Amino acid sequence: MALTLIVMAAGRGSRFGGIKQLAPVGPSGEVLFDYAVYDAVRAGFDHVVFVVSEESRGPVQEHAGKGCDSAAEVRYALQEVAEGRKKPWGTGQAVLCGATGVDGPFGVVNADDFYGAESFRLLGQALADGSADHVLIGFRLRESLSPNGGVSRGLCAVSGGALTAITELHDVVADVVADVRAGGAITCREGVALTGDELISANLWGFQPNFGETLLRGFDDFLRHRGDDPDAEYLIGDAVGEVVRRSGERVRVVPTPEPFLGITYAADVEDVTRTIAQRVATGDYPSPLW
């Protein structure tokens, strides 16, 4: 069965100060989406779609041509900015752009996050097991925070192994930053009580082929109701939440033991680079990767 990985690489990195999906983090200049594609190919994915913006298209395509193109069949989908807006419509529309023309199961990742090989193995296994379920790979909140500032995280409500809701939390941070992964108190803007053991969505998804049509209908509905709002975004978490509430489709939540590493702030690059170097030193990844 052919599996496609959609890599969302159209972000502008406003808090980062540049095209963060192209920040070098590997010993040989690899970026995070190199590791995502590498791990996905090892997990059975053989097609990759990069969703890009006008700003990111050239640099992403140039970098991917140095390695990713040799590992999988790669194509690019442009997520345009509508007239009167300063940024695209959001991650839901990004996935819709990437899913056009995909006729089999597909995974979705952020270009500027590190998910780990085991996470992709679990995703590939879940998509290939013959189930009709969509899939979310869930990370522990404590293992997903930045020591450099607050982050946004999708808090998952799970019942019987299935997703029932996602609540977006903002400015999530550990009170004792140095103790983020060892049990420090965690706060967020919304004031939700958090232990750190909660499962969160880091946008590592697996979808069955019918989800492309579901996204198209959802985006059309979104535009009818909120298309005049220049700041509104159609988020993939919101789209999935609507599917769960209205259609009853099942989104299986598969926890991963991997820590989640993201680049939100420029200072995060140093921490991610250190972790990648450790993974290379232990033989998890070759250097150069390609």
C-alpha cells in the first residue's frame, strides 16, 4: 500500500524571525524535515508532498533536492495567501492543499518539528493495518515544552483509545523551566490545571483517503461563516474535532514514547541541535543523513 507524507512547510516563523523549517540542526546541515522524511521512509512511506508558501517554496525545494528527492517521490503544493490576508488560512487548508491528488492513506507533519523514529513507525503501522480509523500520534505534554518560552499545544480528550475533543492551549510553559521534563508545575493562558502527563497533538496525523473530501467540505463551510475575518484560521485540529462530533468517524490516539522537539524560538535551535547530535552519536541516524 502506498503511503504519502504531507509536510506542512508554508509557515513564516514570526516568533522565530525567519524560515524556521530551514534552520540547520544536523551535523551536516540537515533540517528537521530531513529527519521526518528519513524516518517516514523507514516506516513505509514512499511519497512526500511539501506544502509551501510563495516565500518558502524556493528554499524548501532547493534543500529537499539535496536529499529527500532521492529517498521518495516528492512533489510540492502551494498554499496561497488570499487577497486581504497577511497569512494563509491555516493548517487545515494546508493539509487540504497537500491532499489534493492523493488517493491513499496519508500522514501529516510539521516541517519544523522532530517526532522520532518510533512515532513514525507507529503511524505507518496504524495506517497499514486495514482499519478505517484516522490516527493521531499523541505526545506527553511534559515532553513537548520549550525551555525558551510559552508554546501552543492541542490538549487531547481520549475515551476508549479514541479522540473525543482537542482543546487549544496557549502560552503553555513550565514554572521551573529547567525542570520541564522532570515534573515542574505547568501553566497556560487558559488556566487549565495540568500535570504534564496529558496527551497532546503535535500535528502528527494519519488519515484515510476520504479525509480529503471531508476537509474540502469543512473548509467551504468555514469560508461561508468566517471568510470575512482576516485573522480567522482553519486549523487541522478544529477540522478533526468537527469530524469527531458530527460524523462519528473514529480517530484512534496512539501514544508514543518519543519526546517531541519543536522550534518555536530561535533559542530552541541549540537544544534541538544538541539532541540530534546525541541521536547521531548513538547510531540512530547517519551523518550525513542522505
